[in-house]
Amino acid sequence: MKAEVTKNPGVSTYPGLECSGVIESVGENVSRWKACVILSGGGYAEKVAVPATQVLPIPSRV
């Protein structure tokens, strides 16, 4: 049996669907805070750029 990986349209080729850390820089009218982010891919990168709508506060128990 041969295993095959199916590429779904719209799915990122970059691994990592979430990340967390400290926001290094922000756009206008955005304040600085620790955050976790939901991504469409690329969460394993050293740095990511995301829209503010994808940024969530890190839960206090984490």
C-alpha cells in the first residue's frame, strides 16, 4: 500500500496553526500585549505577522 498526501485547496504548506509570545511591534491604534495567535499556517516560524483579528489574549492560567 502506498501512502499519499492530499493537498487541500487553501491549506498552507507551512506548518503550525498557532503560536504564542510577545508582540514585538504593532500597527497604529494597537497596544502591546502578550498573545496567542490562530494562523492559517507558519506558526513554527521565528516571527509571524498577523491581522489583529487573529490575536487572542493568553489565558491567565497559562
